[in-house]
Amino acid sequence: MKKAAIYGTKTFLSGLVFVLIFSFGVFAQKKTPVTKPTPNANLPKVTQINEVSIKTALKANGKPLLVNFWATWCDPCREEFPDLVKIDAEYKGRIDFITISLDDLAEIKRDVPKFLASMKAEMPAYLLKTADENAVITSITKDWQGGLPFTILYNEKGEIAYFKQGKVKIEDLKTELDKLLVKPAVTETVDLELPLPKPLSTEDGVKDAKDDMAKGILRIKKYGLTPGSAQSVQYFKEKYGIEISEQGCLLFNTTPEYFKAYNNTMKVEILRRFGVEFARNLPI
């Protein structure tokens, strides 16, 4: 009996183990496979360019264009990058800003996008791959000696407005950007109807003559196309202190009546000082 009982117990346990193993196998087969995340799926795109396509990238498009050449292995490049990200945020929409990496091509999907992601950089990113970097550097500007970082600013016409080899001073860069973004003041043309001056009258002639005499001035105002001789003018000035003023043709706001009134008033004073015969010789 004992042997039968033991045998039955073993049979039961063997069956239970079989059922459990079968159940786990079925469960494992029905388990939903875990999808592994694609490496670099959320990293920013970095576009490869060469000595030809860089010309298109550096073409201004109606706005100032700011370009930063850098590399992940360049410590000064990495140090200044946070400030460049701030510049991009502050001037977004008013300028175009791109970055061009000089890293090895192998880093186009590795270190370069990883660094840009860590900086939260949103500027369009490129990686330059060319057989002759020196030729490209020289084509950008002869003043660039090949050091990194290198920042260059073009105006809206594509002309170089500023460049800096080495870390930029952000305040200096902002000053240069603001110079390009300041719009010249628009001068508005306004048509004004200026009132014509009132023609000088007889009363004005008398008043002006009296004012001149009060200042100690003796003057005869000649007008029209009959100028006196230079000798005559000089004679009266030096000997008697009388100015003979040539007025030429009539001005638009004067009349013959004004000159007659002025000269007649002045002539009375000259007559009083020098006598009738002298006054008759005056060139009026």
C-alpha cells in the first residue's frame, strides 16, 4: 500500500510540473514583444555640406545671416555655445542663424547632434566635409586663419559686416546685429503752403530809413539796372560816410515806392547835414 501511495504521489507531482511548464511556455509565447527605442531618434538633424553646397548655405536671404563654425572637440566652441543659443532665441525671426561643424563625418549622427540636443539648439545645423578645408576657409574670408570657433555676420545683401576668430563677446555681437537691424528713419514729405510776405510799402521805406539813421547809418538804396560807378560809390563812402547800396533788380517783396520813400527820407537828413547843392549830386 505504501509503495502504491508513494507511486501515486510521484505521478501527481510529475503531472503538476508538466502543466506549470506548459502554462509558462504558452504565456511566454503570448507576451507582447518590447519595442526598443531607435537610437538618435530625437536628436536634431545635421546636414552634410561640401565646398559647393556651403555657398548656398552662406547666401543671405533678405535678412542678416549669422554663421558659427565650430567642432565638438573645440573647448572654446563648446563654452560659447550657450550664449549663441540665447542669441538665436533673442533675434529669432529677425536674422537667419546657422551652425557649421568641422567634425569628422562619422560624428554627423553621433557627437554633433548629441551636443546640439544638450544645448537645446534650434539653429539649422550643418557638417562640412571637404577634401580641402583650407580652400573653403580662404573662400569665406582671407582674414580667417582657420582657428575655431569662427563667427561671421553678413548683412541682408550678403556683404560681410563682422567676423571674429575665437570666442565672441556677446555684447559686441549684439551691437553688430543691432546695427544691421536698425531701419533708417522715414522722412515724411509735407507740402506746406507758406504765406507770401507782404510787399514793403512806402511806410516801411520811411521806417527803415529812420531806423538806419538812428544807428548812425547814411545810405542810399539804388535799384533797377542802372548801377553807379565804383568810383562814385567809393567817393561818397570815404569822404562823407554815405553808403550807396546797389539793390539790383526789384525783389519779389519790394516795390519802387518803398525805395523812393526810403531814399527821400534819407535825403532829408543828408540835406540837413551837407546842404542842398550836395544833396543834388547824390546818385539817385
